[in-house]
Amino acid sequence: MRTLRGLLVLSVLGVAASGCSSIEPWVKPYDRENLADPVMAFTRASISQDFLDHVFESREGSRGATGGGGGGCGCN
């Protein structure tokens, strides 16, 4: 019984210690250029989709929540 308890404590400590490892980013900085390519857009005709979004925003009286623009620098 004592060895079973010791084994349980060691396994719990092992699982808890594995959560302390560093998380590496999924996308490397040099891969972001490929992901920002216009080919990766959700729609085939992004210009006409921008126009339809503008019309929708004008009719609704609201703006936004259609995705993010910019690179995260806060300058957009």
C-alpha cells in the first residue's frame, strides 16, 4: 500500500511538473508572411466582400466585428 501511494504521488508530481514547460508559438515569425497572403482570405473576391461589408455596416448603423486588421502594433 505504501509503494502504491508513493507511485501515485510521483505520477501526480510528474504530471504537475510537465505543465511548467514553455509553450512555443505555433506560427514562427517568418511564416506569418505566408499566412498574410491574400490567397489565404476567407472569400474568393475580397474586394466585393469589403463593399458588401460596407453596405451592411451602413444599413445596420454598426461597425466592426468582421475580423482583425493590422499586425498587433496598435497603429490601425
